[in-house]
Amino acid sequence: MKFPTGTPKEVIEGCAKVSAENVRKLKEKLKFPDVRSCEVWLEYEDGSEYTVDTFLNMDLDIEEQIRETFEAPNLEVEEGSKLVNFKWKELGI
């Protein structure tokens, strides 16, 4: 980090800019993901239905999280394991 130089006013203004930038960078590093407790209803190809409580990150793609978590990765082996429908809601706790 380069320390500002110049007149006292320029130095003070420069320090304020450096400080504001450091605060912005620190806030970005400390940003916590928006993870919430949710209820997810799942319906599979074979007709089975399940309801589970899980945590979902609101900053990421919800469908992708649900499919990566609850859909079998190898559908040739797991017949009927294809996820055909789902719904989710925030539990608010």
C-alpha cells in the first residue's frame, strides 16, 4: 500500500480513499453466504416423494444445489432415481 503524499489536505483525502478501499476489501472477504434452513419436497421418476429439511445457499442456483444433493449421479444404475419435480420453502428459523 502506497502512503499518500502532498499537501496536508491531499494526504488526508488520500488516506480516506485508501481506508475506504481497505474497508470495502475487508467486507468482501468477511461476507458470509446467505444460507437458510429450508424444507424441500422431492418427487422422483418412480413416483416416490420425500420431504427433507436442509440448508440452501440463496446466493447460488437453488435447482443446481437440490439436484447435486438429491439426484443420483449415475441414473443407469439407479433406476427411477431421476428427480422429476421439487419445491422448496424457507423455514424461517
